[in-house]
Amino acid sequence: MSEVPILGSFWTLAEGTAPTGPDVCARDIRTRIETAARAGFTGMGFWHTDIAAIKQHTSLADMRKMLDDNGIIHIEIEWLNEWFRTDERRVESDQWRALLLDAAEQLNGRHIKIADLANHDVSVEQMTPAFAELCAQAAERGTNIVFEMLPPAFSNLPSLDLVLKLVKGSGAKNGGIMVDNLHVQRIGESFDKLEASLGEDIVVAVEINDGFLGTPVHFEDSVINRRLLPGDGEFDIEGFLHAVWNSGYDGPIGVEVINEYMRYWPLETLAEVSFAKTSEVINAARASWKGK
């Protein structure tokens, strides 16, 4: 087990799914929750299209009871994109927004994860009012909004400075940042800057996975097909975790592994192996952490 709560992200635990599709897990939600809990997870993540599919046969109230009965208390709701648009793309985004806000409220979600995937034309100054509006709506539902910092290949805000400008500029106390060690590595942000930039006054969410230090030839493929479980690659996960803990973060650590081979593993293997490897890495980092 782990003294630090571990959240299994949607892509880690949703057997048979991939960002390129399918993005709905075929296994029933009760089995998924019970399997995650038996493996040791106390948190789970749920993807927008998967939530919509679950609602076809299970109410969110019943789903919440399943989570509570199995000790799954840290809930991540994702993913919202195009929330900052002012054209026709906003129509579909607003439909997903309504679903995610409702799910976060009914499932007692810790946060809703958002990003600006494929945005190369809207500036942080233009996005800030839209972020503030979304945070205000989330506050009414009792949840937080975390913007995931992504590399420049995916985002128009590819740095801590830009994401924090968005968050702080919004003035929203429930707005924050998702830091994934993979993206921190690819962007090139230092752990010292990470530690200094985050703080207890900023909502933070954390994810880990592993990989190789060399810059991949096919960047997008490395993100959606070739992530590794913690401990199976070359990333300095210990240093990353020490930085976020030193910043004052004491919440769950998510594990998000998107791997072309793991998605064919049985659910039980996914849960057991991902929890075992993640907890081993986190426990080792916690043991060597001197704290502040």
C-alpha cells in the first residue's frame, strides 16, 4: 500500500481505451470501481465520453454510492477543451461542460481537468475571462478547475509562467494547474522553479508516469502510445515529487499511463500492476523526502 493516496487516471484503468478511440470502456462501472479498490487505489479518473456512456445504464447517484462503498474518495473528472472559443466549436464544448459540472457535483469530484489542446491562436489574455467564468460555474458545484500544462506541440500556454498567468489573472480561488511530470520534462521546466511557482494558495493536481529522456522522433505518438509505468523509465520522479511536496501539495498523486500495449491488458492486471509500481515509486520518494 501507499501512505500517499493514489488516483488511477481514466487512461490507466479504462481497459481497451485510447485517445484515438475507443474512448469508452466496455467493462461495467461497478467492476471497474471494485477492481481499482482491491488493487489499492483510493482515487479514480473519469473521461467525459465514458461518463456519458455510464449514464445510459447507471445513475450518477448510484455510481457515487459504488465509489463510497469501495473507499474511492478522490475523483477526477475530465476532459474539457474548446471552452475558450467564441465560434461554433463552443457549442459542443458547452454540452460537455454541462455534463462534467453535473458529474463533478454528483460524484463529489476533486477537480475537472481542462486544457487548450490544438490551440495556436488564442492568447492567455483572451482565455483568462473564459477561465474565470468556468471556475465560477465550478465553484457553484463545489469543485475545482485545473488547467493541464502541455508542451508547445499541443498548447498555446506551454510554460508554468503562462499557465500561472491564466490562473492568477482569473482571480478564481478554485482555479489551478495540473502538473504531469512527463509534460514538465518535455517543456524543460526545472524542479526548483516548479517548487517555487506552486503554493498552498494555488489549486494543484499531480500526475506521474515514466519515459525516456531523449526527445522522441514522433512526439505525439510518445504521448498517446508510449508512456511507461513509474519506475520503468528514466524520468526523475523522485525529484518531481519532492518539488511538489515542498511546494505544500499534500493531495493524491495520479498515475496516467497511456501505452499501446497496456491497453490490451485485462482490467485486473492493469489495476494491480499500475498500483504496485506506482506505490513503490511514491513510497521510495516519500522515504527520501526531507520535507519542509
